[in-house]
Amino acid sequence: MLDKDGYVSETNATNIFLVKKGRVLTPHADYCLPGITRATIMELVVKEKFELVERRISLSEFHAADEVLDC
């Protein structure tokens, strides 16, 4: 799903995480439903020493991701 400005926000039932060049990106909580699963994945990303970035994600950036996690 896209937010009101056309950026990737979440699916109808899950959160979105992208992996691009070793960084894990996810939409900021202002644009998706924060929950236990999202918080747990974010904790694991940091624990495993990956860079976690919360920001708006364009549709073209979504399509160019190295990996997409849908959880």
C-alpha cells in the first residue's frame, strides 16, 4: 500500500522492510502500523549490526531493493 503521497507504507496485513546495499529500510511509524513484529525485527536488525533506516520509501526504490521482507 502507498501513503497519501505515493510512498510505500505497508501491506494490508504486514510491515515492509527493504534491504539495499547492506542497509535495512522501513517506512517511519508515521506511515505504517507499529506493532510487536515490526519492533522485534527492528531490534534484531540492530542486534545483528545492520544499519536500520526509518524513512519514506519510493515505489521505484522498492522495486530496486536487493531484498524485501514482508512481515
